[in-house]
Amino acid sequence: MIAEAVLRGYILEEVLAWLLRSSGYEVLTAQDDQERAPWKVLEERNHGLVVRGRGAWHQADTLGQFRYVPPFSLPVRLFVEGKFTHRKVGLSIVRNGHGVVHDVNENVVTTVATSSGPRWPRARYRYSYAIFSTSGFTQDAQEFALAHQLSLVDLSVPDFKKLRNLVRTAAKDVHAAMKALPADAIPATNEIRNYLRRPLLGLWDEPVVSHASLTIPLDTLAQSLQSRSTLGLILAFPAAPFVLGLASDDLYAFVNYALEQPTHLVRLRRLRQSAPHHVWEIRALDAPDAYRLTFGLPQQVEAWILDQNAGAPSRTRWVKESILSAMTLYWMNGDHAHTFQLRYEASQFLQGLG
């Protein structure tokens, strides 16, 4: 039977997929592959979705595609991996993610043909990988991710506490119910995930769990998430080799302000606190009470930024003008994608350092 910590990670991935819809992220299934056989790159197997790489097929528990396409780029597909453990995510997890995304991106065939017809262009994508952890990352994992441009998103900041508690409770109740079932009645992981995807993502894949002792905690989780309409996670893209997961207890306060001011100056500061983990806060410079967004950086990333600000003047100026100059965010409203840009000046950043 699946361990409770692993089950927490799987449930977390489904919740993240639900939260990331506002950033334009849509979970893919094998039915979304429009290629003709044998050129399909997505398949449904016993343990869930797999993606074809150049050298192997890879498990893709949560694979999604963004509805907007970056300029001069290919459509972006993102592997989402969630880790809900008491230990920091280590190098082996991050290295495995790099191996998967590298092999999948190497599977390049621009056109295909049959003996009875002309060649036709094959759809291509740029695959990326993001690991979300409730306990942070080890130093070597962070350094490896920075070097290979894998995204590490830290979910241990206080604003994600409600989210962590909801996932923890659901996993605990589902795991306890599974232990009470006879061995031949214990469901596969994809049955649990498929059931949770129905209310959260509107996906109706089979098979699904049916035992009430399992469905009740999953229904409770879905209802709790949907009732917390302000609980949010939105991705921010700075001019850096990582993304930021911004949290807010009132996400729509930010959205409503940003719809009126799509590009605006912000105040960024590093909060002073006794916790072992620094939290960063973003507020609108001209209307600081309009919204509040927070995020946490893996320690190595934070040290990398701060160390460069303490270094030579030329490096400091480069960081201020490049990495710390702006963040781009995308917000989906139905079929329409809004683009927001949060700009902050170096003077605002320095004033906020704790």
C-alpha cells in the first residue's frame, strides 16, 4: 500500500494543478495528444500518464500545458511534482526531474510521413519541470536546479499553511481508510487522483475509487478548496532562472488591482522574523493596502541574490537592473489571458532588506 507521505505528495499535485489554472495551466491526458499513431507522445498506462522521450517513456503524474505561448517560443508543457515530506527535497529528486525533461525535449521530429501520403508537420513543445516542496530543498539540490533551470517552489511559507493543512488532513483520512480495506480492495493511486480531478479539474477519466470511506475525505477536500475562493497561488516570472510561487489569502484583491493597473511599481521587502525561513512580501507602491503577496525562496537562491547585492558595484547594478527589475504574471479569465508586470526599483528593494 502507498505510504502516507507519498499519498500527500500525489494529492498535493492535484491541488496545485487546480490552483495553477488561474495561471493558464491545464492538465493533460492521453486524449489531448492529437498526433497520429505511432507518433503519439502521450499514453495512458496502468499507473497513469506517460510521455515519450528520446530514449524512454516517462511517468507524468501531473503534466499540463499553458494556454498562452511565450513570444518566439514553443507551447510550454510543465511537469509538476509535489513533495509533502518532513525532509528537504534532495539532489536525487531534482536530478531525476532534469533527466526526464532533458530526454523529452530531445525527442524532436519536425515532420512525419506515411508511405501513402505527404509529410505533415508534427506539433512540438518545450517541456519544463517544477518541484513544489512543503519542507524546502537541500543546498546541492538548489544549486543543481539553478544550473539546469529547473524551478523549485517553496510551499513552507506561512501563507500556504491552510493549503498544507487541507492536504495533510485529506491524505491522513484516505490513508487510514485504505488500511481498513482488504488487500484486494485497496485502490491504485490513479483511481484516487482520477476521482479528485472530477470536481477540481472537470476531468472524467476512469477508473476511480468508489468506496465511501475514500470518497468522503476527497469530497471534503474539494469542497474546502472551492469554498476558499481567495486561496491562491500564481506564478511569477522574473528575469532569472527560476519562477516564484506567489501566495495570498485574498488573491482577487491583487487581481482586481492588476486589472486596473496591469503594469505598476511595487514594494518588495524581506520580512524580519524569528522563523528559520525568510518570507518576502510584495505590495503596490502607490496603494500598499490594495493587496499583499508573499513568497519564499529556497535558501540557496536567496543567498545567491543577496550575495550579489553585497558584491562588486558592477554586479549589484546588474542585479538591480536585470534580475530585480520586473516580474511577469499571467492570469486567465475564461479564454482571455491577462498579462501583468510588477516593476520594482533597486532603491525599493534595498529599503526592504531585513
